[in-house]
Amino acid sequence: MFIATKDEGVIPYVLTQILAIKSSVHKIGLMVMESHALECLLDPDEDGKVEAERMEHIIHMILQFSK
């Protein structure tokens, strides 16, 4: 936790930077998740179907990431 100093302008700046980092990390997570989901969906089995287990994996991944 940050302790307020005589220069109160530092705290809002630091919090803004933390929010920017958080947003960037979230966007990177979405990009990784999208890439993984596409890889799973675009690699069907011999019959041209996507396995139910893969679909469940993708849904679980999306639900975990969205929390």
C-alpha cells in the first residue's frame, strides 16, 4: 500500500500507471486466449469435427479468464 507523501501528485500518477499495466496485461491475456482457442477450433479430427473435450477446454479457459 502506498503512503501519502507531501507531494500528493505522486499517488494518482502511480495508480494511473498501475491501471495501465493491468489493462495491458488483460489485453495480452485476451490475445493469448484467442490464439489458443483458434488453434483448438481450427485443428479438427479426421472427421472434420472439433472434439467436445476441446470445446469444454476453451469454455473453461474463457470462464476462468473472465473472473
